[in-house]
Amino acid sequence: MNSVTFHPAKLQGSAALPPAKSEAHRALLLAALGQGECDLPGFTPPLCDDTIAMINGVTALGAQVIAHEDILHVIPAPARAAATDQIDCHVHACAAALRMLIPAFLVRGQAVRFVMEPGLFARPLSALEPLIEQIGGLMVRIPAGDKRYAHVEISGKMNAGAYEIDGTKSSQFASGLLIALSHATDSDGNFAPSTLTVTKPIVSRPYLDMTLRLMERFHVPYEEMSEGVFALAPATETSPGSIAVSGDWSQAAVLLCANAIGSSVMISGLCSDPEQCLQGDIAVLDVLRRMGLRLYHLSGELYAVSPSRAHLMATDIDCSDIPDLAPILALACSQATGASVLGGVSRLRIKECDRLDATTELLAQLGVKSSVSDNDDELTVYGPAKLRGGFEADARNDHRIVMFLAAAALISDAPITVHGVSAINKSWPGFWDTYKSLGGIVS
């Protein structure tokens, strides 16, 4: 199934969410590099493609990941082991896995070939180039050819020491380095402390904070000596026996925004305490409150109620730290009265697709007026608009665009046919079952 038609409908009922892949990536890598076996509960099959990509990565490092029911049991890679032959690691379309795994292979001195699709190959890795040059390593990029995937070859040994990474590109590079350098050795092969400077301004700082808080849970010590300057030390304790990964707030945002435009879905499996939640995308709650939604927690489930689409209020939203939410929030803003400004959206151009272009183009097809500022960093959405359906759209191999269109079709005046919907497997392969169980109509 790669093309479907979404029909107007109203979603209602209760829904459980998949585990947050951003947490899953970090927990898998920390467990694979740590000491002692660790269980990661909450991974009900089927696993999303991004989680599979990270499992492929830590397995290539030498760890074992054993799936049993909803638990991933991780047996760490042997300490200090580093093979000499280059190995293959299939990350396909997952930029987060690629960016966080490269430092892990470097600290172990393991030459690796990352195999991927052309879309991921086009994503930038330039932030790592100065560091790889510093250690005398190599990064070779080989585009796809006849019957051959694109791949990036990495070699070199990153000993414990002092390093710097550009924090203006993506927090994924810094997150990977924080975890890897916490498990780095000196030239004699002994675990040793390191420092990492993440240059400012640091984009998506909540994702960096997620990494740090998971490091704490895995007993990996660190100190932020000043903003973006981290002192890292080897762990002195074994990994915890179990680390729970909570539901994904970026997926929750899709259902909550569906509620904002008329549906009635209750969501379970979320950590909704801002003090305890590791995911920056919990910020969607504050955005929806400003738009006039009432939020309730009932028997462990989250419920958002919109009095009426006509009463949604326009608001300004800083998407710098929540770029993945920008498309679905833009859709919700299309039903608010007035002009909503979504700032910090220039980074959408280098996601799985040019998400800024895709969002504005689809808003126009839906009959929504929007505009992008000259510097590409502000998207203004004007509402309320009556959404037009009756067209075909390409999801551009982007799971966020699939979900955007599935939500938009709910209140459109005619069905919307979407091509390339298999992209949803990147983050939520169970989306179809959830959507249909809530009353969504798909043909």
C-alpha cells in the first residue's frame, strides 16, 4: 500500500502511542555502550524504521538487541573491542541514527560503511568534518549508483580529549558526541574523561537536554561548566536493569491538533509532567492552551477539547526547538481566527523533504492562505479557512506530511488521495490501525 485516500470523518476514542523514537535512539546507544544488560520496555511491534535503524547501528557496534513481546533486551558491546575490518551498518533514511552513531564508531576505532537511501545521503554531515579532520580520520561519501545504495564510509580513532561541535546545525551531532565521549578511552585503551564544547546558538536544546537526562539515568556523569561546555567522565556504575521509554509527543501532537479542529481523542502512554518529560515536543500543550483549548487528564489519559473551530485563537509559535511539529501546528492555525506566525521554520527545508515548501504548497491546495518571510524563518498562516479536498498529493517520502494530510482530510469538503504513504513506517507503522480504530476512513 503506497497510495490511499483519506475521507472526511471525526476521530474519537482512546489511542496508545508508539514509544518516542528520540528517546529510543539515545537509550539504545547508551545501553549498547554501557556496562550490564538493560531492558527497554514499551516497544510493542511493529517497530518503526528509525528504531530499526538504531538497532542495526548498535548491533554493528557489537551489542545484541533481543526483542521479546514489548521489551528490547540490550546486551552491551564488548568493552574496548574494535575490529579492524570495515563493517556495514544499514541506517537507510534515519538522520538521527546516522549522526549519533558516527561518534560511537569513532571512539571505538571501528571503520564502518553506513548504507542509506539518497534522501538521507543528501542530509548534511558537515558539522562532523572538522572533528574527523582533527583526529586524522576520513569520511568518504559515495552516491547511489546502478543497483547500489548510497553510503558514507567513516574511519579513525577518537581518543578521549577536548572537542568542539557546531551547535547551530543539529543537536543530534552533539547528542551523539556526548554519549560517545562519555565512553571514550585514552591512547592506552583506558576509559578517560573528555570535554565537549557545543558552539552557540544551540538549536533544539530540549533534545540535548533529553540526552543529558538519559545519561543521568544510565549513571553517566557530566557537568555543564558553562553554557554548552561539558565535562564528561566514564560511568562508574552499571546500567540500570530497565529504562522505560515513554510515548511520543510528536505523534501525540497530531491527535491533539486533530482534536483542535473537531475530533475527540483521548491519548494514553504519555509522560505529561513537564518536570519529568524528556521530550521538548510537550511544548504543544502550551501552544494549544494559547489557542483556547481546554486540556484534561482523566485516568491516565490526556484529552484536549476545542469549544469550536471558530473559537480557536491565532497565536505566535516559536518552532526553533519543535521543528517537527510545525506542519501539524500550521494546520491547526488554519482554523484559528486571525494570523498565526510560526517562527524558526527555516530548518524545515533540510528535513526528510523541504517541509516548509511542502507545508505551504499543501496549505494552498487546501484553500489556506499563508506566506513565508524573506529570510525563510517565519510562516504566517491566516484563518479560519474552509478546507478543500478533492485533490491528489505526494507525501514526498515524509512521514510528517502523511500525518498532516490524514488530519487535514478529516475536515475537508472532499477526500484527499495521498501517494507515498509508506513513509509513515519511519516513525509510526501502527498509524493506520490507530487512525481507523478511531473512526478515520481510508480507502
